[in-house]
Amino acid sequence: MKALYQKIRTLNGKNYGLYKSLADKPWDFGDFALEFLHVQGDPYAPASRVVIKANLSMLGYAGEWGGTFERRLALSDFLHRKLSRLVKEKYPEKDAAIVFDTAGPEMLVRNSLWIDNGELRACLQVRLPGEGRKIQAETAAEILTMVLPDLVSAGLYYSKSDEAALQDYYRVLAERKEILAELEARGLCAFVPDGAVLPRASGLSELPLEGAVPFTAPEQMAVTLNVCGRSIRGMAVPKGITVITGGAFHGKSTLLQALTRAVYPHIPGDGREGIVIDESALRVGVEDGRSVRGTDLSMFVRDLPGGVSTKNFNTLSASGSTSEAANLLEAMEAGASTFLIDEDSSAVNFLIRDIRVRKLLGDDREPLIPLTDRIREISAQGYSFILVAGACGDYLDLADNIVIMANYKAECAKSSQSPESQQSTVAASSARPFVAYMQPLQKSVRPTSPVERQVKVKLAGDTLLQIGFLVSDTSRLNTLVDKQQRLGAGFVLLNLLQNAASNSESSDASAAGDSVAATIQKLYEKIQNVGFRNLPQGMSREMSLPRVVDIACVAFRLRDGSR
């Protein structure tokens, strides 16, 4: 710390660009080190990025917290929220001298704070002060050698007063792991515990609604799980086809939304922390105007007028039913085995086909095959569906289980622990190799201006992901919960796209032939272990790790945005 202080003092009044000399080496603060990842070029440029590195033992934590993934995630997430709160309290203004990433209620692998090999790394933004083009050394020294160490001391060091709360974070993750194992052993795809709070405070808030009716499992679908030394009663959702029905505003979509977000663990006190679902589950709905490239839609769309085949379908602007068919089939290819569907956000002619229209037109003049005609065959292949149907009554006859939501309380109208079997006559399309699928897009993976040295990943608005000249509209991917996850997906795909060409020339035929999902899975596992630090540009922006299925769905939406 003393060396950094002295170095900064020598820069007083000098040209602002000399701040870059601070990045020449790490700076020792005793228990931790500070390193500059990026130094801004002028006072109005994006803030500088620094990383704090410290061994857990130096921060006072027992070695066990650097062990299992669940313990590392619990400690990382807990400390992330604590440090974020302290930074915000110290610098509440918009153009703050120090900024640290904020987090939603999900516990995720984040590059802003992660633990691996017993070492904690925390990335912060620091706005280095200047007057015009001159360095303000006194203010800079105060920020870097006084305020920042105080924040680290208060936010990252072990405190006995935090022990109970930290253990709660770990308990949520440990119980979730055991519940997931129970789901698999019992043939279930989801579990909602008694006492869960499903509604949110508002459509713009992730806080639980005060005074909400707590969830209670209907007796016919109730199970008691023994996990981590305690018994938890709740509603078990068997694999197969489950329909959630009921009147408008009675909680159908609220239950489905809670299940959708349950693909990630939630922090204690969120109200949804005990809800667990198949971790590959994906929400599927209509997506008018999305691009589709090379997807086999023949399971749901017969050949189009003029003899146009749908086995290798391409469009830059899919219709409602076509987009939903592509979403479901691509989700299957990406590895999802549970699908969540709400009729309110679906194309009606994808879900059902009116019997009178069917009789009038027949199959010869209607290329669309509704989900009602395929759902039991797909389910027979091991896939599960959880559908909200308040008007599409055809699904009541197809369901293995029916849950009625009435006044926010769940009732069971039908329960079958052994779904009805049906011989499947359809087969999912084969998975496409990543290298071959991405090859036509390679020419667009390049800097978007002559002055850029790297391919940039950025968001236009909140949801349009850009990777060089490639774009992917992620607005309807409901399990990408924030901007950080979208950027995480973008940087993962950038890395894989840049390696795809070399893989295609590799003597390792298996690497070149890996499917989209399998290729993503390999890199995902590395990041889940060590964080983003080994990913090129992986520490350049705040990002968090999406699931493999989400990254694959982003990849399937990629198109050349320069056209």
C-alpha cells in the first residue's frame, strides 16, 4: 500500500495518461494484492478496472470454504452482496469513484467476485480523478489506498456476526443439491415446498410480495423429502405432462414463472429458494420475427406450399407458430428435457387446432402440426411439459397431472405417478456439429471498426447481443435473468467462435464433430470451476455464467447483423 501511495504522489499534476504506469505490476497491501486490469485513457472514458486478490486464509476463512462448488458459490455470492451494499452506501451517486456489480436474487458464478484454488478475486471499477488532462494525485491516493482498503476490510474479511447468514446461503445450495438427486430418483421434474412465496412485489421487482398467500401442496401431489437432516414437505411434479389451470388472476402464471426462475438457486429470504426444477428446464413461447437457420421443423411443420422442405428451415423473420416450433426443437437439441409453456405467450395454432377448422381444411391444406398431436409422443421420449392452460382445454385430456390454482392455492384435479405411455413415432432431429453450424458466421466475427483491436461483445439496449457483426435477439430467453448473463453468453460464444476455425482444421475429428451443446459444455465446466479468469476478455466486463442450454439458444439465434 505504501509503495502504491508513493507512486501515485509522484504523478501529481502530470499528464493523465501516466496513470497507465500503475498497471505495470501488482500492488501489495499485506493480506491482499491490487492489480489494474485496465486503466482509463482520460477522466471521461469508461472507468478503470482493478482486481483484488487474496487467499481465503488471509481473510480469516476456514479451508472448507474453498472446497466444494456449493461452498465456494455460497461464500462468493454472500461476499459479493455484502461488498456491493457497502460500495453503494459509500458512493450512492451515479458517477461514483468506485463501482461494484449488483446482483439479483439468483446465486450465480460471477466474474466480479469468485473463489477458486483457495483464492478470492473481486473486480471493481475505479474512476481515477483528473482535472482536465492532469492527474489529481491526492484524491487518487485517498481512493486507492484509504477508501478501497476500508471497503475490502469491511466487506471481505471474516466476521463472526456473518456466520449464521453465510451458513444459510450454504444450506440453500446443499439442500438444493440433495433435492435434485431426490427428483431424479423419484421420477420427478420439479418440487415446490410448502411456505414458498411465489408472487413478486411488482412486475418491476424481484422482492417477495408482502402478505402473499404461501404455497401449500395439494395432498394428492404432496411428498416429504428428507434432505440435509430435515424433512421438507411440498408439491412433487412428476415427469410427464402437467397442466396448470384455473381462472384468470388466480396464480397460474405466477407458479409457472417461479418454476422458470427455479433453474437457478435463490438467496435465503427470496421466498423461492426452496423451489427446485430439472436444471435443464426451459421456458418456450412465441417469438415473432426471430431468425432461424438450418433447423429441422418437420416434426411440427410439413413441407410448405410449392414443395419447400422444412427439414432445413431458414428465415430471418419467423412467424409466431414457426418460431415457437423452432424454439422447442432447438431447446431439445440444446439439452433441455423439461419445457414450460404458458398459453398467454404462445401461438394458438402451435398449441391447438380447432376441430372444425381441421375438418374444413384437412391436413393437405394446413402444414402446421399442433403440439396436441405431438406432445404424448415427445413425452414418451423422456421429455416433460408443464403447461399453463386456462382456455386450451384439449390439454386436460392429454395431461398426466392437473393442478388447479384457485385464490393462489393449489388443488389437484388429476395425479398420476406413472404417466401414460405411448409409442413414439417421431424422433428429434440430430444435433448439429458446432464447427459446421458456425462456419458460415465466421466472417462476421471481426472488429466492427478499423480502430478496434479486439472483437467486441456488447448489448444494444438490454437484450440484443452483439458479437462483432453478429447479433442475437435474447429478449424472449426468459432464463437469462440479467445483462451480466447475456454478456457471459456472448463472451463464451466469442471464445468458441474464434476457436471454431482451428477446430475444423484440427486432426482431432471428435472436437470438430462435437454438437453445439457438447462444445459449450466443455467450456462451461471450466468456467464453473475457475470462473472467467482464463477466458480471453473474461475479466473485461461484469458478467455471470448462464446454463449450457441458454448459451446454445443464444447461438441458435445468431445472424449477421450487417445485412
